[in-house]
Amino acid sequence: MRLLIIDDEMIIRTGIQQVIDWPALGIEALLPAASAEEALERIPDELPHIVLTDIRMSGMDGLELASILHQQYPEMEIIILSGYDEFSYVQQAMREGVSDYLLKTSRPEEIIKTMLKAKQRITDRIEKHKRGSLGDSALRTQLLEQLIKEGISESSLLAQAVDSFQLEMPSGYDQIMILNADGWEDLSLLLFAIHNILEETLSCHTLVYADHMVILLRSPSAMDQQGRIQQLLERLEGMLKCTIFAALGTNASHYSEWPKSYSAAKEAFMYRMITGNRGLIAFHAVQNRTGGRTVCSLEEEAELSSILVKGNRAELHGWVHQKIGAQLADDQVTTESLQAYIQSIIISGYRFIERMGNSQLLGQHGALPPLRDLQQSLNASPEQLLYEACSLLMDSYRQQSSEHRGNSYVEQAIVFIRNHLHTGITLQQVAREVHLNPNHFSEVFKRETGQNYIDFVTRERIERAAEILKNSEMKISQVARAVGYEDMKYFSQLFKKFTCMTPSEFRSESQSN
């Protein structure tokens, strides 16, 4: 059962939520509401069974809220919080349909006792309902939700659910489907339209939430359910001018197997981050995937470090697009392996910032929170998430560079290197330029850039060569000399090693694009 706590004093609402082990009582404590207005906005979606509200709040008070809730949700248990001097309010609240009251000074054991009594009253009411007595839409929704998501073990309650929805015994082909849509400014209105069409077209029952739907599909035979659903969703997209993504769970041969089908549908739904925002995916199509890469390579770490140093967002975007694209092209990739791979890249970026002595700056920036949980994100793509995280890393590096540019030997060295790529520049020359011992400079350079001197210079030369090839008609031999290579054959070998193309092939492809 779900509990919603409402109080405009944060210390009260969070205290009650945190001091009691609600799951141990069989109660799910929803995120507390800071006002009656917020509660009224959330209750239609979250459907709490029990509401615990303060009497006196800024804006709408608890009495008015209790009156509204009692009218709209007569089966809801409403408990009020009051102070010692508010007994007259308590008496009025009881007339408004409030079930019980607690003093704000109540001890945890008193709160627990009151909540368990409310929970028992709800259970007793449900058990007393006969067939047809579940007319209240909120109770019907709660019962169907429990049947699909958790299952109902009590035979009397199961019988009431079956009677209420006139459910026939599953034939072995029932499935749970989770659906999300996009394209309308008012998502709730779009989902309601889809709900109406589905219930008119299919044998199904639906649960509509703020940003998705859960659908119980009833099928009497082993007909091509997936193909039929795919065609219907495509028609819906055309009719409603929207995009739809849906995920199918496993087949169920008994009511008790609906939660298993629901769990499978949830797992398949997570593949939205891989397959995109439209289409239909079935659990059986992804359940045997073994997973893709989970750790970025040392070469990728060096590439990221180089991009962060240069501060080129366009290059960062292209690099992220390439890396995520390669992951999504792997037919064995899973949501878990993709999340791990993205997390690995971000961690490598953290390591680079720490090597640059910037860990304190990261904290000041605010701003590299842990990777957003992709499983909770319906809208952000993995490419967008990785780009945002790496952009924050780039900002941190840039801030540090601007604060310490005058004293940064490595920054000075990088500028000198880039200005002399056309020469046979050596580590000793660069070390002299920044007034450091060559051995010490080599050690500092690798620590701060994540690459040794030779690898860094080689990569800079190849990237400069690629720019020249893309934007000029210089001969290959001239390009080689422009980036410090007299031996054109050696230059071509290096270029192909880094780009997987010869200089001529690279130029042809760049011009064709």
C-alpha cells in the first residue's frame, strides 16, 4: 500500500518518512508533498491508499484537502497531523471524512500503530466487497495494478479482482506491454487517446500513468500477437501524429504469471535507449544478449584526454557519436553493458582531471554528479548523456587552465608543439622552451596529458594533416612536410594506422561528404 505525507514543514514531512521503516510495514512511502496543491496534482497519478496531512498549511489547509479527497476518493484513508491547541480543527476534520489523527509530538510507535490500523481498514474493506461493488475507479485501478505488478495470493481478493474485471482464465498467451508516446504538448491527453483506442480495438485492460501506460493484453490463441500489435501501433502513430515505443513481456498462462510478464516488459522497455524512441520490442528478442564492451580502452582514454585539452566541443560531439554508434551497432549490447561502458568513459575523464590536479575544482563546479540512471530516463539518449558529462569535464579543465595558464608548463609546451609541428621538434627542445629537465618534463607531460610525448606529437600531426587534406588541394608529399614528415611512405603508414585510411582515401571520403 502507498502512503503520501503532506506537510509544508520540511523537517516534519522528511522526518516521518525517514524515521520509520515503511517497507517493513508493507507500506511504500511516496515522495512527500510540500503543499495540499502539490498533493492534489500528484494523487491522480500516484493513487496513495493512505494520506497523512497537516491541518494547518500555507495555501490550502488540511481540512479543505481532506474534504476534496473524501469526495473524490471515498475509500482513501485520511489521517491528519495536529497540534495540542487544534482539537476543534480535529473535530471538524472528522466530519470531513478523516479516518484518524496524530499529534505532531507522537512517537514513532504511535505513528506505526495508527498506520497499521488504517492499512487493516483498507484490507477489510476490500475483502468485504462483493462482485460489482468495486465501482470506484481508484480502487479498481489499484486492484488491477496489484494483480499485474505484484500478484494477489489471497484467493478471496483474487476472486474479487477476477469478478470485477470479468477476467477469464489466461489461455497461455496473455502478455503485459509497457508503452510510451511522444509528439503532443500534453502527454497525458495523448496517452488517454491511445488508451481509448486500444480498449476499443483490443481485448485488454490499461493502467495510465503520467508518462507511460501498462497494458494487459488478452489473447485466446497463439496468433501473431506481436505482428498485430505492431500494425496497430503504426496506425495509431498515423492517426494521432505521434511516435510510440512499446515493449512486450513474456506469455502468461495464469494470473500469477502476470507479474513475471510485467518484469520482462520492464526489462525490454529499457532497450529504448538502444533502439530509439519508436517501434515495438519483445523480451524474447533481447533476453539472450550477452552484452557489449563495458570498459573503454587506453587508446580511448588518451583520445578523450586530448579532446578535453583542446576544448573543441565539435570534436567531442563527433567522438561521442562515434563511440556510442559503435556500441549501438553491436547486436549483443545490453542496457547494462552500455551503461557500464558510458560510466567507464566518464571515470576515465575524472582520472584525467585528477591527474591535472583539478579534483577540488570538480567539487566547486558542482557538477559532475553520478551518471544519470538511464533506467529512469525516458527522454535522454545515451549519446546526449555522455556528451553532457564530458562537456562538464571540459568546462572544468578549461576553468583550471584559465586560472593557472601562466604557471602551467604543460600548457606552454602544448602551445609550442602545435606551433612547430612542421619541424622535427624533439622532447629536449620543448623541455628547454619551458625551462625543465627533459626527464622531469617527460614525466610531468605524461602525468598531465595521459600520453607520452611521442604519442601526443604524432596524434597532433595526424590531426593537423587530416585538417589540411580536408580543406586544401596540397599534394600528399606537401602535407607530410607541413606536419614534420620528410618520408612520405612513413607518413602514409602512420596516417592509416590512426585513421584506418590512406591520406588519398581520407581526402576522397571527406570531399564526397
